[in-house]
Amino acid sequence: MTISHTVIDWDRTARTGVPEVVLAPSKTSHQLRDIVEAHQARAVPLLLTRLTDGQLADLADLPLDLDPLARTGSLLAPELPTDAQRLGIVTAGTSDLPVALEAYHTARFLGLDTTLFTDLGVAGLWRLQDRLEEISGFPLLIAVAGMEGALFSVLAGLVRVPVIAVPTSVGYGMSEGGKAALSSALASCAPGIVTVNIDNGFGAAAAARKMLPPSRTALRPVSTP
């Protein structure tokens, strides 16, 4: 199936280890439908991110696994390999869930056995302390936080593993737009933090996929004949 408006990078998985994932907002529902159907024709998995309310409604008849809160949609999502690497995602507050769920669905799509820990922000530090033993058992963590972004430094100061910080645009006043959380992540004195852009759950999950060893039993990458 040929699409006039989009050139799909079928070889990206083989080249980079991460498949092409479609950013939806700037595309029409018609264009997205064409892209989905092209992947259907090849039986190739597909992930869509940042779907709008209108796109979610327009694509509801397609065989997509849609999450309106995460604004993601997946087609033919691969099953997790039996030796999948483990990833933990920790959120500061319930308001951070849309970004955390984008990271969660992306990580699962990329073959990571992902667990989500919600609402463990430092305003009630006991919540993080109660789950710390479990959280510390993961080889890599993603931390998702808005407002002042204190979770990044606190978490990285308590665990031995790397932490990928995802600042979110949750907040108001000085915290509005995620700039305060981004500055907190970049300025942290706790070693072992790396930071992605504001609200970039996808980018955090893609980085986690590249940082963790690949599964030996993962599906072979799809490439053009």
C-alpha cells in the first residue's frame, strides 16, 4: 500500500532499535487512517501518540488499542518476550498520569516489562518510602513529576539505578508549563539522573529501551524486502 502524504520508515527498528512511532496532533484523521491501514497490510505493529479527542473518536472503528488518558493507540502490539527487561515508572501525582501512561504504553510496546507506581510525590514522603523496597528492585526507573520536580532528586538519592526524569507541565504560577520541574531535573545534585523534554513520556521510554539490554527472544525487526 502506497501513501502519497507519508513515507513510512519501515527499516527504523533494524537501524536504531526503536520503530517509527507516529506523532498524531499535526496529522488529519484521514492521514492517520492511511498510516494505520498501511501497517495493517504488512501486519507491522504501530504506536500512535498524542491523539486528540477528535482523532480518538474518528479512529475508534479501527482495531486500535486506545487509551484516551494517555492519548495513545497501538496496533498489533507485540507480546512481551519471556526475558523482557523490567522498568519502573514512578509518578509524583495523579495529575502526572497522562505523561506517565504515555511512557508506560510506549515501554510495553517496545518490549519492556513495565510497572507503574502512581502518586508517590514528596508532599507525602511516606508514600514513596512504603514502596521503596519494591521500586529499588528495577534496573532502571522513569520518574514523572510536575510542580517543583522534587521527586527526581529524592528518588535518585535513594536508589542505586539510573533515573530518567520527565518534567511535566502540571503546575501553576512559577511551575506553569513545566519549566520549574525541568530546571529541578537539570540542576539536581543527586547523581545518576538524565532528563528528557517536558511531557516527553515517549522519549523517556525510548531512552529506556536503548539503555537496557535487548531481549534475546524479542521479535526480529521488520525491514523492507
